[in-house]
Amino acid sequence: MKNIAIIRESRTDDNRSPLAPRHIKEILVKFPNTNVFVQPSEHRCFSDKEYLDQGAIINENLSNCELILGVKEIEPSLLIPKKNYMFFSHTAKIQPDNSAAVQGTPGMDKKELLKEIIRKKITLIDYENIRDNLSRRYLGFGRFAGIVGCYNSLNLYLEILGQPPMPRAGSLNSYVKLKENISKRNFKNAKIIVTGDGRVAKGSLEFLKYANICKLTPEEYLSYKGTSAVFCNLPTSKYVSKKDNGSFDLQHFINFPENYKSVIEKYILCQTTMIISSHYWDPKSPRLFQKNDSKKYNELKVIGDITCDVNGSIPTTLRSTTIKAPYFYLDRKTLKEIKKDKNCLAIMAVDNLPSELPRDSSTEFGDGIVKEVLPYIINNDDGRIKKATITLNGNLTSNYDYIKDYVNS
């Protein structure tokens, strides 16, 4: 593969990049017969000059490039025929009933995107599906989604308590400053659940170390009667169980999520005031709770849905939100959007959280591309790229043939 490119992002509210400038030099050294083109952009978190200084070729025209990298979905009209693209397409979760078709960029028509990819005979590789044999992702923005999502959720909680909120993460643009801010705040008697055990959850838990909030085990959490702010992390084995009451096995859950049920309610009902949803959700997996259940959760004030699966694991995530307007408020009985009041259920559901710390998150993501992706595209694939290939020369591959019903509907 001779020419790799970084496309200009279609979303003006997302200034991340799949590669940071320092990765250009690494690629040129590691793959000496490769050139890296960068489409100029005024919105990208790194300047064109930063890429140029590391050996990139700045060029509007990417027609000579075999592999084109982006972050979020690319506008269908901008796709170049017969090219290889790699970006987060948010199409793998689409089911035959068209569910999960609204994930990703608000307003992006996934059906139109897929039809154009097929029509133009494009090969699409999705970052989200580049995984090992245990379904663990090789790369992602998850850590920073967890960090920023936790910060935003805690900020929303302060707002609901009537306290002055902290500056928005994007305005600070510094992980160090986020940690400094959170260490100065008092969350009173908050009782917080953090779900998950993957990259996103680890990011949330990493950030919570800097808050004045004590960590409890799930067992301690259930019996806690104190007045200080506390949180517990519920890994997968704690928030779901087998329907037949058999022992939990993570690999079995990954392979057969439909055989499991949610058991999180006992944790929510013990005076939980906030849920930070940081777990990966498969459409076949159980929801954490059902819509009508929110009526019972009288103490619950805030849900930070970091993974942001609309109408998914968290049924109160009726829509995604933006960096500029990150929150919305629900009447917990009707689940209708309302203006903020003391009895509302407040929701944070920003779908591109790492964009608030774009340079940090892009650098970490690019490390993964250089180490875990490009060697298996340029040299020999060990199967990870094949498994993540949704279309090959415009044809849906066997792993994603189920999407055909959605495209043709």
C-alpha cells in the first residue's frame, strides 16, 4: 500500500483525527514505501503545518490514495469510488428490524451511506469491529469518552444540586485541568453506579480517583447508609445474570447475550442518585432497565449515558446530545422532555465526547492504528481486519450480511 490519507471530517463539531502529527513520522519510518496525505482542515485539532513538519503531504485531492482514514461517518457524496475506507460507520449494530440505525452522527442517513458504499464498490473497515478472539477492541476513543463523560455527568449532577457548574471540558481542553477542577468539588451524599469493565469504564474509574468520592465494592454499596459521596463499579457479571440462573461466564455472555437478564435494579433502588453508563451494549443484550421502571427510581437524579446507544441499554436515552447542548431533562413518569426542575431526570448523552479533549484522544487512538491496525493492512492480516470489513469492493461480507435487509428495506 503506497498512499494513506487522513480525510477532513464532515462534522464541524468533531475536530479529532485518526492520526496525530507524530504518527506520520512513525509510519514513514516503519513503512518506508508509504506516503501519508492529509486533506487540509480548519477544524482539525492539529494544524496542517504540524502534519507537514512531520513529513505528510497536504493535498485536497485524495484520489491517488488506497486507504482513507476518518473518525466519524463520511458524507456519502464525498466517498471516492473503489477506495478502502476506515472509520466509525455505526452500521454493525443495525438489526433486521432496523433498530440501532440512529447511532452515530445525528442526521446521518445510514441507509444512504451504505447504499453509496455499495454503489461505489468501496471496501469499508470499521474501527469498532477490529477485535481479538475474545471480542476485545484493539483501539478506540473509549478511555477519553469515559474521562470526559464522567466529568460531564458529574458537572450535570452539580447543576441539579444547585451548585455552580465547572467549566466545560472542551473549553479547558486539558485533562490536567479537568482533574484539578473535580478535586475541588463536593458531591455531598451522591451515590453513584458506574457500569462496565472495558475501555470506557476504565476511563470513568480513572477520572473518579481525582474526585472526592469514596469507592465501595458492590456488596458494600448495597449496605451503605452513610452520608458521604460514594460510588461502585458494576462489571458485567454484576449487572446481568443468566436467565436460567446458571453461573456467569463472560465469553458465553459475549456469544449469547440474549440468554441474560439485567439484575441492576437492586443497586438502583438502594438510594442511587446517579448512573454513569460505561458498558458496551449489543442490541441482543438486555437493557439495564425498562422505560416504566424510571417511575420507581425516585432518588435517581442523573444518568450519564457515555456509550450513547439511542433507545438502547439506557431507555431514557431518547436522543443523543451535542457538545454545545449536552443535557436534556425528562419527566420521570411520562419520559417526555421538559424544562429542568427539581423532580426531573437529567440525561447526558453526548455522542462524541472525546472531541472535548481532541489532541489527547487522537494521539492515543493513533497509537493504536500504528501498532494494531496498519501492520495488518500493509503486511499480513491475522484475521482482525477481515472480521472488521463490512463491505469488500461494494459487497457486504458474510459477517455483516444481516445488514442487507436494512439496506433493501
